[in-house]
Amino acid sequence: MDYTAEVFDQIQMLFGNNGFNDHQLHCVLRFEHGLNYELLKKAVISSIEAIPILGTRYIEGARPRWKSLDPKDFGRAFVVAQTEMEFEDFFVSRVDESLGPQIKVCLRGSAPFAVAFKMNHMVADAAGFKTYLNFLCETYSRLTTDPEYRPRAITGDRSMRGVLKHFGVGAKLKCLLSQSKENNLTGDARFPLSDNSELRPFILTRKIGQERTAALKNDGKSSGATLNDVVLTAYYRCLFQRLALCPGAWLQIPVMVDMRRYLGETESFTSLTNLSSTVLTQIEYKTGEPFAGTLRRVKAAMDEKKSSNLGLNGFIKLDLIYRILGNRIANHLLRSELKNPLICMTNVGILDSAKISFGGLRPRDAFLCGSIKNKPYFQVAMSSYNGELTLSVNLLEHFA
């Protein structure tokens, strides 16, 4: 069976084709004790059976689409690493969208116990990936007491229409006019990276403990700011120094936006899809400014964006391009015209410790991050689990 390749499926493919990133999502869960091998494999295969888009391979061309695999191929989604090196190699490698399945899971069955996940970013964004993890945990847990359990089918609409239909023509036109200069192109400021010819992918993480994370949240709350505002402020201040910018220079950082914000509060998992957009933030470099002063400016910039249908502009433009031009011409045009930010940030949000439970066994540590960037692109990602904040940088770069 064939499934339509939605707009953001194709955009993520273009990101890989134009050298921006590997269009993958990555997650690691670490445990004090090992999971049941057979049960985890069965849960992974059951999840692919329930979510058809995962059990496909991607076909490019004039009619980009997903083609269903033979169910006997679903077992390729699950592997076991005998060593930590095998585990790490799996984690930074990519899912081959032309072969499928579009989710791959690796069990580290001996100490240190862990499970690594990688999902093709073409089929889901970070919010969708988190929902999938919760779904897999529920499936595993149910299988511990009922070996015949099969999860419900997840076959809802994967397009961006669910978001766009919430806005009338007037709101869309206003957004296009007021945000006409909103895009991902952010000047020529770039993070200094080595110029060594030996390259390999790596994911570097730094963890901020519970007490310090709580303190950062509380400090932000005193100014009406979120933890995202605080981290973005710190990022700006570090870059002001690291990039050796002149006082008065402006720096732009695009940040990701989960467009599910316009769908209302819902806990139901109906489709695995991409519903993320970007919004461009920019502030001026002021020497001698205290952190609180920069935070106030960052918060003001974000509040202004939030008041004008945050992230909608990109959805409207892409929808128009693909509707008017069709897939083939739109992809040909965007392959050369799609501009990617040299420096960006993404907050993939909270991994819910109450939901990530495999039959009562919960990770002691967890983090989720996005794609591995190619030079000269640089991104910081943040995710939270059990009150701890993890910052990660993913690069295809020389790393000794």
C-alpha cells in the first residue's frame, strides 16, 4: 500500500539532500537493569504494525510516496549491541528511508543497560517521537501481562491541514504580510568549527542536574520567563563572545515551534507526523549588560512573536508552494532556494518520566535530540527528563 508524502516529509528529505543534516531523531534511555529482549522486540514490531507509516520505504520522483514493506521485514527495526562501541555507532548512524522501517531500536543487553532509538525525521518531529516512545512503553507494559495484546491503529491525517484549517483567509493574509521577512536565513555569522578532512558523526551532551535546573526555572519565573527563554538567553550571550561580535551587532537565532499549540490540548495519539515550524529571534549585542537585562530583551522578543501566530508563516508559504507548483516543481525549486540557518536552537521538551515505563522499569537517565548537522551548521538542542536538563550538540565533524 502507498501513502502520500506530505509537505514536511519532503522538506526533511531536502534537508538531507542539500547537506543541512541527516534528518534523523535520536534518543537514549539508560537503565539500572536490562529490559526483556523478546518483549521489547515484540513491542517494537507491534508498534510498526499499528503505525503504518513506520513500516514503509520512501520512493522519490514525480510522486513522492511511502510504500508498505512486507511485514516480515519489520524485524529489521530491532538490533542488539554487544559492546558500548556498537551501541554508540548505532546511535549516530541513520535510518535508510529507501529501505525502512523508519524506526530503529538498539538494545544494550548487558551493563551499562540502555536502549537507543533513531527515527527518520521525515515521518515525525520531536513531539511525535516523544508520543511514539510513550506508545511503545504502553505496548511493552501491556504485553507483560497479556501476550496477545495488540495496540490500536494510528492512522490519522499526517498533513499540515489540521493546523491551517484553524485560521481564516484574513488571518493567513495578515500573517504573510506582517511576517514577510521571517525565514531561516540568518546572515553569515557562523560557529567556528575545525577544518579537518577527517569527519565522523557524534552527539555531545552536557547535563544540568535537578537542583540547578529548578533554580534556572525559578530565576526565570521571577521575570515571567520560561526555561526556554533562560537557555536561549545564555546561548545568545555565549555566542556574542564566541563569535567575537562587535557591540551593536545583531544576532539572529531561529528556534523551533510545535504547531500543535493551535490544535488545543489533547492527549490522544492519532497520527505520527511533522507539525513543527521555526520562528526567527534576534537581539542586539550590548556590552556590559547583566544576564537579567539580556533575559528581559529575549523574553520581550519571544512575547512579540507569540502574539502574532507564532510559526504560522512558514506553514502558509510551504502549503501554497506545494499546492500551486506540485511536488516535482516545488522540490526542484526548494532544492536550490531552501536556505538553512548556520546557527540555531531547538527545545524538544520534556520526556515524561510518568509515561516512560517498561512494565514498571523506568530509565535512570534519558535524553532526546534532533538531527546531526553538517558543517558549517551548528545547533544546540535541549530536552528534560526527571527534572534534569540535557543540552546536546550533534555534528558531522572531526572529533578526537
